[in-house]
Amino acid sequence: MADITTLETPYGTFAVDPARDMKVLRQMQEYGHHQLFSINLLKLFADSNSVAMDVGAHIGTFSIPLARWFKKVIAFEPSPETHALLVKNIALNRLTNVASPQKGLGSVAGHASLGTIFSGNAGGQALRIGEGSITVSTLDTEYQEKEPLCLMKIDVEGMELDVFKGGVKTIESSRPVILFEINLREMKAHNNSPKAIAVFFASRNYKIFYPFERSGKVCFGKIPSLSLVLSVVTPRSFFFNGPSMPFDVLAIPRERAVPAQTKVVSRTALVLYLFQLNISNKIQRFLCLFKKP
């Protein structure tokens, strides 16, 4: 691997390829880590006696911190180039409790190819199911641990529902907390829908939340409807099939209490917050047009 940059962060040592992952590199250099809010969110569910799973692990920016908080981490990454950096980062951090299968997860076993890499973001690759050199398995096939699966983080560019369908038995028996990305455009490309995701979790007695931070406190916004949230967060994608604004959703079993140090926000308050956030972002983009270069 040529031109690899190695960084020391509060969450571990990471080798990053600037040519493929400039976005991740800049976030680590500026903020100390990649997706810092999500990392701290997952830490709220830490359990040193249980197993965590990272589906779409990329170079290990989630897996490596999780390995400090959980008994074992299973990190799935299908891209050969990215998987090589994941293995390198596991070694750099001298971790012995991280397994790293070079596979994708889906609804059924098979093979796939990888879609186009977005410039500067190798994590933006999407599996194209069919012929290809990438091995695709299912969660139910892969999870053979004796300990319960406590936590899952899933970022698979629109294939999240496929992962859920291939892991019904594991999800129903282990009842993990699941943090997953909603990317509407990629979801449609895989013939999935927000309604189908909502039905999947409602039928299994899960609550779904929009996690965010306000005034330094982690908030769990009750989602009234994924479609409604999408229409507010990413209206161009929802109404006109334009570019998506991805966001994370947190699914928690109803029998499990939310962490005491967090705040649960009502459905109405969440929609109001998202409207205000959308308007604020539009104003900021508009003002940037008048800034001198």
C-alpha cells in the first residue's frame, strides 16, 4: 500500500489511504475521529460480556473502538482494498478480539460486485448482487457465537433491509440494539423502502429513533414515520429522486430502556427540530454563495 497516512487518535491508531478516503482522513485530523457522535452513541450501549457486529466495517473506524467496550467484535468488509486496511488497523491496535470476514451480508448467500467509489469516500461503495468476486453471506449463517449479539452497526449503502432479512433468527433471539444508515437513493436501487424497514421493526417489537445531539446532550427522537422524516431531511431525494442526505436510525427492543443519560424527544418535537435544521442548513448554503473566495 503506497501513500498511506497513519494517525493516532483517542480511539486508536488508523492507517488511511488519502487517495481513497480523504473524507475520513480530514474528519480524523479535524475532530479526532470519523463520525464522532455515532461512536459516542454506540458507547452508551457498551457491554464487556457481549458481542458487537460492524457490517460494512470499512477500515475499522467503528470496529476498533468497539473492541475496547465489547468482549468480541465481528467486522464484515467486502472490498479487498478496504479489507486490507481493516486488517492492518486491527494489527496496529494489537487487538485479538476482532474477527474480520471479507464478506458482504445480504438476504441470501451468493456473489456480488462493487459499485462505483465516490471520490474521496471509499466507504461509499455499494454491492451489486449477481455475478462477481465478492462473497455474500447472511447474518444467520455467520453468527455462531454462544454469547448474545448485543449491538449492530450497519452501513451497507441501501442494503440494510437485506441484512435484516438474512438475520431474522439472530435478531429475534439476541434482540440487539441496531444503528443503521438510511440512504434513500441507494435503498431504492436495491428495491427496498422505508416503509418495509419500519414494518420489519414494528413487527418485532422494536422502537426506532432518530439520534441527534442538542445542547451537549444525546437525544433520541421518536420517529413518527420514516417516510415523513425522509421528506423533511432529504426532500429532493424523497420527492424528486435527487441526491440523498443519509442519516442514521437507532432501533432498540421495546423491553430495553434507553440509557439514563439520554433524552427521549417526542415525535412532534423531532419533526420541528428537523424542519429547523433543514432551514438552517439551507440558509448557511445560501450565505456561502456570497462569501468571498
